[in-house]
Amino acid sequence: MSASVSARRIAATVLAAGAVVSAVALPASAHDNDRHRHPRVEISAVRADSPGRDNYSNRSLNAEWVELTNNDRRAVNLDGWTLRDEDGHRYRFDGVRLVGRTTVRIHTGIGRDTRTDFYQDRRNYVWDNRSDTATLHDDRGRTVDTESWGWGRGWGHHRR
């Protein structure tokens, strides 16, 4: 075998190995970028366990809440979006625009909606203190974001 044939085989092997490494590395790096990307609207905080005893007072119910943050500069129309727990409790946003770079809080109890606070008008707790998942769906039913807490619920923040 001549030296030029050997050199060509070595070069072909190196190029093939480089192509395999590139094909494997590219999806991994693309996935890393997705993991660090925040959705325009996200569940930014949850207080599932209101302070003090759970006495079903409106004050205690309203101390249980979920916060949504719009990370974009542009407003987002939340009309028809829903916030759900694992037991099927659902809050539907009607006629709500979330201004850019703002946060709103959705309380469990009864109250009068403002620009920054919304009320589910419930007389019972929604969010399980020990473990639950809050899921935000857009008006087409697509999952925008989820937040889980407690054992057996996937622990921590999950993006979809």
C-alpha cells in the first residue's frame, strides 16, 4: 500500500470521526440553549402554604398565590389562558393583558381584580402544601410553563 493511499484513509477516518462528533455535539449544545431560555410568560413564584394556620379565612386563602411574570418588553394577551393544579382546579384569564416586564399575582380567595392582583374567588385552598404542580396553558391549551414542588412531583421548576 502506498503512502498516499494510507494518508487518504487516515484523512477520511479523521473527517468521519469529526462529522460524528459534530453531529453528537450540535444537538447537545442546542438543548443547553433551550434549557436556559425563559418563556415570555412564566410562573415566577408560588406560595402554596399560606402563613399561619389554614383556617379558610379569606385572608388566609389570599395568602396562597401564584405569580406570573412577562419577561418580554411587549404585552401578552392572556385572554383564554388557564392556570391549573394537579387536582383539576382551573382559573381562566378573561380580558387580561400582561404588560411587558411585569408580574401579577393570582390569589386563591375572594377579591377585586386589579392590574397586579387577580382573585380566583374560591372558598377552599387550591394548592397542596406538600406537593403539587401549577401549570400555565395558553388559549390553545398548550403548556407554557409548569412549577412543581414536593416529593414525587419532579422537584423544582420545569419548562415546556
